[in-house]
Amino acid sequence: MTSITAGPLDTVELAITGMTCASCAHRIERKLNKLDGVTATVNYATEKARVSYPAGMRPEVLLEAVDKAGYAAALPTREPPSVPAGAPDALGELRRRLQLVTLLTVPVIAMSMVPALQFRAWQWLAFALAAPVVLWGALPFHRAAAKNLRNGAATMDTLISVGTLAALGWSVYALFWGTAGELGMRHGFDLTVQRTSGADNIYLEAAAGVTMFLLAGRYLEARSKRASGAALRALMELGAKDVAVLRGGSEVRVPVAELAVGDLFVVRPGEKIATDGTVAEGSSAVDTSLLTGESVPVEVTVGATVAGATVNAGGRLVVRADTVGADTQLARMSRLVEEAQNGKAQVQRLADRISGVFVPAVIALAVATLGFWVGTGAGLAPAFTAAVAVLIIACPCALGLATPTALMVGTGRGAQLGILIKGPEALESTQNLDTVVLDKTGTVTTGSMSLVDVLPADGQDAGELLRVAGALEAGSEHPVARAIAAGATARLGTLPPVAGFSNLAGLGVQGQVEGRAVLVGRSRLLAEWSQPLTPALEQAKAAAEAAGRTAVAVAWDGRARGVLTVADTVKPTSAAAVRQLRALGLRPVLLTGDNRAVAEAVAREVGIDAADVIAEVLPQDKVAVVRRLQGEGRRVAMVGDGVNDAAALAQADLGLAMGTGTDAAIQASDLTLVRGDLRVAADAIRLSRRTLRVIKSNLFWAFGYNVAAIPLAAAGLLAPMLAGLAMAFSSVFVVTNSLRLRRFRVLAQNR
């Protein structure tokens, strides 16, 4: 095609359909990168291609290139990110196919491998059961192989299809035209290495078993892929579903999709803000931890900007909509998650990495074997037997088990320990990690405000100070007030009643407790009522705020009585967790949307260096920090729990989500830590590395058995039962090796 001169580049994200393995992603990527000026990265897990192309090129050229590669692509829409509705149905169809294939295959393997079960005419029943398994059960592999053939490519699907069809085809020949169909025929275990005509050999158990095992692997892979789209679904579900719009002076409840820029809408206490906007009436405290990670609610009043999906924690607000739909901050965050997932370095299964060479080589060797024996005059039957033996012994039965069995045992053991592993890609990401980025709120800390200290004025009883202030704060919905009330109740029990309660927007609360006129809130509130803090209390307040705590002033009967401090406290196990992560060779970095004083105080408590504290960052900044660390050559793990962490979790080489966090964070991660204990992160990395080592050893031995046996098969010396026994032994080895993961133990709990 005509060369396009260098110039500005456009970027587009294509949705790809039709991929069946990582080799497909490689093929599409190569096809796109052959276009002048085009740089493409195809992610098999998310079925997306991120393409940079010259500004003068029509995007349709990219679609045509993907089509020529044998796949389909679609340009993005202007709607917010979503997941195709058909994906769950495809997974369900694959599950039903696997269930039926398993039901048919188990009897075939049992009859073929256990002579005691070989009744008169057993081989015909085995054929009746195995034929639908190979022809219908393996249909996804056959379709992919046919597509590869049309496009001149060969993948593991090609080898599986050719091998299973060849095994079934030769079994049909042996049953109908050879001697294998004779009543009373039995499979004996002849371990001698000798040439055979193959007329009495059937390979039904190999054909059906390979199909069943590889369908199981394909199903586990499909489940893992589906999880990547669940992150986007979880994010979009966080927004409000409907909204009270002011029209003609009255409130009208409408779906959020009908909200237009400029509309005024009402947000009551406890409700989610429907979209990004500006406060037109009222004042309140807004919980923005969803987007910023900031543990302290933000006070807003007329003229302040608010973000969609954040929660109104205080009074009634009237908000003017500034952006709607795909332009909101939540929608932009969803796109960040999707872009980060697509931008991850592709981590493929080890079997697929060499399939581009292994598959064509095996097929060529089988054809060469057939040609050689026919050419030497050995006869068509022995020649075809040798060629089929090459395909069957190379057909990756143990390879099909290598990853899924280790993954099932490893994930099962992980689930018992509170660690959920999503797939083999997550395991491969753990091997070279050197940096772990820890979100502060909800990960290192508890994620909720709690009463830390009671600081009474000289001569004031601390218990009475807390009892009076806690009683008044119990009438407020503000998160800081709730923390004080909860702390007072926990320490003192029942609190006295309150009369004349009123909320002073942005300042605090006032009311009467046991006949006293009480003020609780900012020091400015006390100053306005001529009851300022004493110098000693001012000093105590400043010290608390320097330590990252929120200070609340209390006064009654004409003078200040004390200060209460509230903070998001560090989890008791976090310091031990940081030590364990260091022991694994990881450098801990604290990353948070909170202010620097809070962040450094938490870092000191858990043992993280001040130089490794990154504070006051927004979600897009968190992604940028992870990318910067990766740009420095580091392999980065990220541990978080909030929606604001989702994009960074997806961008990191390994994302670990606290199970006590949001669905969006959990779905965007690679590993989920069910308990809120950060020490589980160290155990998760250890288990993942151990599982990966088992997968690698499984793949090594599975390939080793196949490669070692191929020369015997090509020489016509591999008896069918010897081949079957070798394949069975390789599968037994893989399963036994995987079961070692059941002995994995966590580090001592008293560490």
C-alpha cells in the first residue's frame, strides 16, 4: 500500500471477535503492525486492540486488515463503556458443552483403560459415545482450525482438531474394515516397542479424553476473561439509577439517562449525586472516597462542584448538571480501567508461546512420516498408523491438564485461605515483582472514621466531655459526628437526651444536653459564639491535625471544654504485612488521595519510608504513578480496595483487591484478598509464585513426554497401548504434581 508520511497519530480501540487462543491475538497484531505507521497491541483477555495510526488513515482500513486476518473488528461507540450482553450466554453454552462431553467421555476412558470393564462389544458402545464428543464436543476446535486453514495459520486448535479427527477416523477404519470391531476384542497392555498394522487398534479414549480435558481448560479461561469486563459493569452500576429533577417548581423523578446539561436536580441526605454538577442551593458534607480515597467528607456549599456517584452525607442539595453520560467523571474512570486493562503487557500461556512452531512442525512430521513409509514400500496401513500415532502422541492431553489442574488446586487452596486467583495471567505476573504500591484508606487503614482521643480543658472531666459531645453528635448524619457518637456509646453506654438540636451548615451542631447549651464543631463556630479555644487547646488541636487527625471543638455554658480527635486508624496487622512484603523482595510505596500529613503519619506507623509516600492524588494520578514506576523498569503490584483504585489495579502488573472493598476494585484486580488483613497479600504472592512453578513444571514434563515419544511414533515403533499408557502416565504426573499445592501453608499468624 502507499506509504503514509510521519505525522500526528490518532488512537482507537477496536473490539475484536473470533479469537480462540493467544495465537489469534498474535496474528491480528502482526497483521495490523504491517500497515504503514500503525502500532497495535491486541489483548486476548479483554478482546480489544489498541491501535495508533496516522491521522490521514481511515479507521476502516484497520477493520479491513483484521477481516483479512480472519477475524472481525468494530469501532468504538460514543456510549459509556459496557460489556457485550452475549458474553455470559457464550460462557453458559461452553459450560453445558463441557458437562455433556464429560458425561459421555468418562465411560469411554474407563472401558478403554480397564480390561475388566471390556464386555462383549464394548468397543461399539465406546464408539457410540466417543463419536459425538469428537464431532460435536470438539466443534469449537474444529471451527477454529478451519478458520486458521483458510488464513494459512496453525495454532493449538489446529493440532487438537487434526489429532482428534485422525484418532476417530482411524478408529472407524479399525472397527469397520479392520479387526477391532470383532466381538470379544480386548485392549491389552502390550508394552513392547514394535511395528503394527494398526488394524486392531482404536484410539477412542484418546480422542474423547483430549476433547474433554481441553474443553475444561477453555472453560476456565473463558471464566477468567469474562471477569475483566465485570470491572466495567461494576463501575457503571455505582451511579444513581434515577434522579429528582426540578421542572416547573416541582420534583419529577426520571431515569438518569434523561438528565440533560443545565437541569436542576435534588439530592437528599444519603442519596447518590446523579451526575457531575455545581451546587445551586444548600450545603452539606459529601463523601467523595469513591473517587478520591479521601477518608474525611468534603464540605460543599453554593458554587462548589460535585461528582456523580458520590454520596450526600448531610443536608439537602440542589445541583445543576454540568456533564452527563459518557463525559462524567465516573464514565471517564470506567474508560481508565478499560484502557489500563488493554495496555497491560500480554502474558500468554506457555503452551501457546511455542504453538506457532510446534503445531506446524508436528503436522509436517506426520505428513513426512506417511510419505516416508509409503515410499519405502511398507504399505499404506502401517504408514498411516505411524502418521496417526505422531498426531496422537503430540496431541496435548497433558498440556490440556497442565494449567487448569494446577490452577484449580491452587485457586481451591487459595479460597480456603481467603485468596481468590482469577487466572494463569495473574500467576505469571507475580514472578518478577519488585515494588508493591499500597492504597492507604481501607487497605493499610480501616477505611472508616473512629474516635482516637479525648483532650479536655484544664479542670474538665474527660468522661463528661465525651458524654455531652457524643449525645449532641448522635443527632447528626455527618461521618465525623457518627464516629464521635459511636465512640462515646462504646465507652460510656447510654447517652443523655438532646433538646433543641440544629445543624449549622459547614460549622457543626448545637443543642441542649441536660440543660446546657452545647456547641460541637469547628473552632470557628466556638469563636463566633465568643467561646474560643484556650491556648492549650489550640496547641492540642494543631498537634492532632499535624498528625493527620480531624479535631472537633466542644464548648458549653460560655467556655471551651475540650477537643475530640477522629481519624482513620491503621489496621493492627498492617505493620507486620509491610515487613512480610519486604521479605519477599518488594519495596512498599504508600499511595493515597489523603493529605500528606495523614499519609506520612500512617507510613511511620507501618514502617514505610517517607520517600516512598505519594499523597493527594486523584484516580488518574494513581494510574500515572503506576505507569511511571513501570517506566522506570519496575514490576509493580498494587493493593487497593476502592473504586478510585480500580484503574491503577488494572494498570499494575499485578492487582490485589481487598475483598472488603468495592466490586469495581475486586473485578479490576488479578487477586482478591477476601479478608481485610493486608498480611494476606504476602500469602497471595507466595501462593501465586508456587502455583506458577507447578504450572511450569507441568508444561515441561508434558512437552517432554510428547517430544520424546514422537520419534518412536514416526519410526512406527509405538504400540497403541504403550502410547496410551505414556499419555495416561503424563496426565497422572501432571495431576499429582498439581495436588502438591494442597500442602501450601500461610506464614505464622503471630508474625
